[in-house]
Amino acid sequence: MDMSSDRQALTTRYARMQAEEGLVDVKYLLSNVAEATTDEVCREVEAMHDALGRGECKALDFGDISKH
């Protein structure tokens, strides 16, 4: 079975992160697996990582002691 380009891109990204940054494990929880295919999830996760890489994010402050 051939991997979709979205799935391959995410697999490649996580392999690089494992080798270069020590990534150990990644898990995503879908509340309803009927709402998205594996390829759709991979595409969204890749888009999230791309946005993070472009700095399109901000730290959230919930006013608790979990701030680092």
C-alpha cells in the first residue's frame, strides 16, 4: 500500500524530529474517528507544524501554575 503524500510528509517530519531533537512519541486523540480520515488528520497536523514553524502561534496563559 502506498502512503499518501500527507502521511509520508508527517512520517518524514517525525523521523527527522526523532533523529535531531529526540522526539519519543506523539499521540493525537480524535473524539470521533468517523469525522476524519487518517489522511485528513495528517494534512491538518502538517498544517499545524508548518504554522508553528512560521511563528503563527502564541503562548496561552490560563493563569495557573503550569507556566514554564
